[in-house]
Amino acid sequence: MTDQTGKAHAPHRGFIAGVFSGIAKLSVGHPFDTVKVRLQTSPPSQFKGPLDCVLKTVKNEGIRGLYKGATPPLVGWMFMDSVMLGSLSNYRQLLLDIDSPFLRAEPHLDEPGGRSEFDPIPKLSTFGHGIAGILAGWTVSFIAAPIEHVKARLQVQYHGVKSTSTSIIKPKYTGPIDCVLKISRQHGILSIFHGLRATLLFRTFFFFWWGSYDLITKYFQRNTSLSAPAINFWAGGLSAQIFWITSYPSDVVKQRIMTDELAVDKRKYASWWRAARGVYLQYGWAGYWRGFLPCFLRAFPANAAALVAFESVMRGLQSIEQE
């Protein structure tokens, strides 16, 4: 089996490279993510906007407050990106092996790696990249849902904020392990997967991420003289922003579900539709974009760094294995 460059396809490369993608993404993006989740789930009067959220968080909890809940994604994003990007590269190859005009592209003859009499290896179409993105998104959702659930519950703990002039709010969970143990004991181990269906729906929008990543990559390959890492940087950052523009409302609903009460009799949202309706009733249409700015600002640097790391390690592994 060969990959799109005509080299032998190694199924393990994407999983290894994904670990480095996760590390890069966490280092750059977690403070933005904390602000996003707090804006998505807090009462309207708590923060005036992203900057106010940052200032109050740092004032009350220190810089570490911006990295609250970072332990699950530190391990989680390494694992999640390994599974997501590893499965993505393998789904791409599986789709490429299907003889379908919808999945195979006819690139320009002068495009690097394109089909020509000298390089007859066909390439996956943009539509095919989008389908591979959906499949990878659904695959990683079973790992992402419990990790994001725990992360969200830790991020919305306003530890250190005074509830009265004399008392301090104590956190319900002291950390990710404590959070998992308490949730499991009180509501059963499967409650860790609370929000899984919302996660699957949210990651269906990976179609737009990986489809646009392919389109932007091809544009830079055909119209610029940028190096491969530079193309990965710009394509990774821009495609992530396209993804968030298309998927953000579903993420708001997902966060509402994940931070809802777990006890059935106390739960505000019995279904995804009720959570979506709850956002609208409380904030109107603007509620679906609450917290969008820090998310949008985070999307470019975090994912640009992640895709540079991923593609660079992929190239490095390929080079090592060919020696």
C-alpha cells in the first residue's frame, strides 16, 4: 500500500506524530480555551467580555487559573491528537483505495505529488479529505468526550472567588482524578461519557476543517514558493478558523450539556435540542457565539503550531524509515 506521495504507507506514523501535535496545541491554546469555556457557561453578569474574563481570572486565581483543567488535555490532547491524526491518515489511505470519482482528484500537472506521466499516484479529492475528517472525528470522540467533560467541569470552578465578604468558594473537585472518581461514585462510570452524542455532532464539522486544509494547502503549493512547514503553518491555522466558524454553535451547546447537572432529576437539559433551545431562550441568537472571540483567536496559533509539529514529525519519520 502506498500513500499519496508514492511512498509506502506506514499506518503508525500518524499516531506517533499526533502526540507532538497535542503537546504543541496545549502549550499555545489552553488559556484561550479556559476563557472560552467560562464565557460559554457563566451568567451574563459575571464577565463583560474575554479581556474582563482574563483579568478577573488572573486576579483571583493567578496565571495558573488560565491553565486550570490543563492536566486532562495535556495527556488528553497527546492521546486525542494521536488517535485523531493517526486515524485520519489511515482513513485517507482507505478512501484513496476506493475507486470512486468523488474520492480521487486530478491535480494540476505541475503540483508537487500530482498526477502526471512521471507521477501516476492518484490523490484524494478535497471531498475525500472532508469525509476522512468526519470519520477521524467520530473515532476520536469516544476518547474526547470524557476528557472534555472532566476539563469543562474543572474550568468552570471559580476557586478562590469570594462568595461573601468572609467566605471563599472551595472547589468541588481538586483535580481530574478526583473529578473522575467523584462522578463515577455518584453517577456511575458511564456518566464520564456525558455529552458523547453532542461530541459526535460537533466533530462531524471536521469535514470543513480537513476539506479546507486540503484546499488551502493546494493553493499555497500552486501559487507560492513557501516551504513545506510554512504551508503547514498557514493551512493549519486558516483551516482551523474555518472549522470553528462552522462548528462553534454546536460547541456552545456541547459545553452546556457537559457542565449540566448529572443527576437526572436536577438536569436542565434532557436532550441536545433542549440545550440548544436553552441557549436561545437565555441569550437569543447571540448566545450561540458567546465566547467566540477567544476561541477564534486561539484557533490559528494553536492549530498552526499543531499542524507544523504533526507534518514535520511525519516527514521526519518517513525519512528515518527510508534510510
